[in-house]
Amino acid sequence: MLDATRTPPRLPAAPGVGYKAQHFSDLRNAPGPVKWLEIHAENYMGDGGRPHAQLRALRGDFAISVHGVGLSIGGTGPLDPEHLARLKHLIDWLEPASFSEHLAWSTHGAEFLDDLLPLPYTDATLTCVADHIDEVQETLGRQMLLENPSSYLAFAQSTWSETDFLTELVRRTGCGLLLDVNNVFISATNLGYTPTGYLDAYPTAAVGEIHVGGHDEDRDEHGAPLLIDSHGAATADPVWDLLDYTLAQTGPAPVLVEWDNDVPDWATLRSEAERAEHALTSVLAN
């Protein structure tokens, strides 16, 4: 269990965006409502160069969230000690306001799979994930946030609901949660449940960060809607509506606009951040 006295300061309850190098000058000169930035840990595990120089310049003006994609928290094998050591080195010098990872797995033996894969919600999985979270938090000396996945199938062997699984992980490990509202909408559409029902059962008191982002629409072999978590488009209106529903439960929180593929110009991304700011202003007004 994490020692709560070692938990770092939280991100501001304001809009953030995923940092892309082409937006460096715009962020310095015309950030708009953006108060914090997310980086992917694996992009900054090298020894320096321009990426590190830009990051050092930006962290004076913006809070930083580090988002990992390679720890394989849900994997059945041990965590990669070299990867974890590189992550610790990054966290130690950057001192970010937040660190998060995915409830997923991406390794098989010595092989790394370039994807975030789902896992069954069973007692054995729960123990494995909790042990991995404990190891990460003990190594980093800080709380981590765990992100809910975007799902395209459900495991027949699951004995826990996703919300109960996350609630129990929080109880066992003291971790926080990254609530990806776009992922909730995608999973609810693909698996046939209501996103608001999911949020009603979600442990919102543990939320340290919220994400919105774009998705692609398709159809499965039976003609039913199939949503793909693409991070390559503007946030859809139903996801913005779900953000409003979420903020009514959580209160003001850090809200990140994710846009990692087909990245737009700064004006377009800033307009998405302005919409997130409007959602936060509205919840304060109510």
C-alpha cells in the first residue's frame, strides 16, 4: 500500500493537451486555457537532445503529466526492471505532477507487443495487477493513476465488473484513477451497456485525471456499431456530453484533450481545450 504522505501535488483542475513538438512555439506564445501537458514516458527515456530541452523549458510554465504505455501492468510476468528503472530516472528529474499507466498488457515473455491488450477481470488478475501497481508506486515513491481501457470484447471468465475491479485495486494499493471518458463511451457502445450506468458505478472519488479524445466509427460483421479508439479526430459530441455528466459527479478536475494521430494545427487543438474549459466552467457555475 502506498504511503499517502509521498503523493505529489495534483494537476490543476483545468484543460491540458498532449504535448507535440510542432506546438512548442504556440504553447510558449498563445497557450489559451491550457494549463498542463501530457507526455508519453517512452518518448523521453533517452539521454537528452531537443525533446528534453523543450520539456525543461515548458515545465516552468505548465504542470506535466507523464503517461506510460509500456509497463504492461496487466501482464502475467514480472515487470521489466530496466524499463522501470528508466521510468524512475525520468520521474526523478522531471518531477511531474502526475504519472499514469493503462489497465492492459503488452508483453509476452521477452516480446513487446505494440498494443494495449485487454485482460479478464478475475481474482488472479486482480492480485497480479495489484502487485504490479505496488511495485511501481514503491519504485517511483509516488502514487500512480490507472486508466480504464477501451474494450472491443468481454471475457467469459471475468468474475468482476470493470468498475468493481478498479474499486478494489484502489482499496488494495492506494492508486488513483485516470478516467478516460472516451474509452467509457467506446466500451459501452461496443459491449452494449450504458455509459452513464458505468459512471454511476465508477469510484469517482479516486479520479486524479480525466481524458477526452476522438474515435473512429465502423460496423462489425453483424452490422452493429463498432467504435475504435483512434486518438486521431476531434472529440465527438456524445463524449463531451458524457464529460459533463462525469464532472457533475467528480467536480472540477484536470481534463486532457488527447489527439495523438493526424495531429491538427494549434488553433484546432486549442479550440478543443476551450471546449473542455467551458465544461469545467459550467460545473463550477452549477
